[in-house]
Amino acid sequence: MKLTIEGSTKTVRIKNGKRLRGFDTKLLGRASYNLKQRKFVQFDLVAVGTRWGSRAGRQDGPALAPIGVALRLAPTGKRLLRTPPAQIRRGGYFD
């Protein structure tokens, strides 16, 4: 089964009524799902748009800046090509 992915995102962090930071993107991607194996065999997704505000380690973030994110299904058996999300702070992510 082949899928086309299109859409958008908008995430805003609000604290005490103040917009601290955000992420607003358009999404485009494709995926293939093997029905017999019951797993994705291809997954590619890009998100392109703008970000704003500060975050931990960057208190003076820009008011508005471009951002792009690319995601791809990691090859099976190639552990060095797989990277866990940056905010995962404990071991065992791939186990």
C-alpha cells in the first residue's frame, strides 16, 4: 500500500498567556506499507516552515526564522544510521 502525506502543523507553547515559541510548517511525504509483513518499508517526510521564540539553551531566539525537518525510515540492522529524538534522555530507545 502506498501513501501520500500532505498537511500542515502549528504548535505554540503558551505560558501565563504569553506565546513563548512556535513551529508552523507544511508537510509533504510518502510511505509504503507491506500488508503481508505488517510494517512500513518506506517512510519519507519533510516539514518546511517557520519557527519563533526561545527554548532551553537559546533564550534569545529569533522572532521568526526558517526551519526544515526531514524524517526517513532507518534501514533495518544499521544501528549507526538511527538517531533517537533529541529529548530522549534514557537508554533503550531502540530496544
